[in-house]
Amino acid sequence: MASEVSTSVPKITLHWLEVSRAHRILWLLEELKIPYELKTWKRESNKLADPKLKEVHPLGKSPIVTVEREGKEPLVLIESAAITEYLCDYYGKWLIPSRYPSGQEEKIGAETEAWIRYRTYMHYAEGSLMPLNLITLIMSSIKSSPVPFFIRPITNGVADRVTSMFLKPNFETHFKFIESQLESSPEGGDYLCGKDITAADILMAFPLEAGKSRSGMTQEQCPCLWKYVDLLHQREAYQRSVEKIREVEGSFKTNL
């Protein structure tokens, strides 16, 4: 389950929760090809993380990455984008597009399109796209909650109203936007930021995996987006991350 830790890399531990954002960090570690240890956690019947995860960090959320430090307590990192940026700063600069064209370094407004897209999607994945998935999950939970039969039409009606008036049109807006971004990828690339995969593509994977089944959008409406998610899943590092979970947990899934 754990890789041997070399002398050049501190001991890195990933606390991975089933069906969560944490799988992106596992995939990232496989892309970076650095040694790490893996600690897996299960969800409770209420779909929340094991309360004992709060012993690692007070919020009890995953992903959590700890980095051993000589003579100090381990560094504890939370939030997918922050973890990703931290690890890429040291081990994955190849996952960050060049910021400036040659000769225009440090000139505001001169940034490459690839870098602007990268910076945008590092925040967009959690700030704009993931909340739609979370609200959809909440609405689904409301509709499946045990309530008296005479109350169910009310709860179902509220959930359906939120879905039709807010979720569906917003998913359509975002999915069409992503489709257009893939169609106009720099240098005709297959990834959001160009020909090469970036850390932002890794962060985008989870909300798109969830959104494909929750958005109401179809492959016919967003062919580039469907192709893009398949392309991400074909990465050798992604497949290694899935296989690692299957070895440890017995199975792997992307949705609750």
C-alpha cells in the first residue's frame, strides 16, 4: 500500500476518503512519481467521513496530506488546490504552463493563454463547478429521506423546483462553457490549457465525473467534454491510482 520513502523526499502521507476529492491527490502523486504513504478512510452511514479523521485535522475532511519535518511536527495540508500547488512547487513544475512568453517576463497582461487558463481552472473546479454537484447531492438526499407520506410531495416539490430553476440551467451554462474551452484549447490541444496536461486538468476531473451523471447534459450535447474525461481516465498515472485503491479497498467508484 505504501511506497518506500527516499532520502530526497520527506515522508508524505495522503489521507484518502472513498468517493471524494482526495482521489485527485492520489492521481497527482502518481503523476509526480514521488514516494508516499496511503491511509484510506471510509464514509459513515450518513455519508460523512469517519469522525476519527478529525484527529488528523480538526475539519475532518479529505484530502489531507501530511509532510514529515525534521525536528518539527508534521506539516498538515488541506484543500485540494492548495495541496496540488504545494506539491507542484517542489515536484511538478512540468504540470504548470509557462507564465510568460520569452522576453515579457513579469509584464502584467503578457501572460500566456495556457497559464491564464491554468490559474482560472485551479480555482474554478472548486469555486464554480463543485458547488453545483454538492447541491444536486443534497437535493437527491432530500428526495430519498424518510418522511411521512403526506409531507413527501412538499419535500419532493422543493427539490424538483431547485433542480429545474437553478441546477439544470447552471449545469447547462457551465458544461457549454467547458465545451467551448475544449474546442478552443491553445495550440489545438486536447486538454483545457493546451497540448499538455496540467494540474488544473487533474483538479477538474472529479467535478466533471460527478457532473456527467448529475447535470442532465448528454454526450451528444458536449462531445468534447465526454472525450476529455475519457482522456484523463486513460492517463497511466490515473489508472495506477485506481488500481491502488482496488488493491487496498477491493473496489473503486467515482460517485456516491
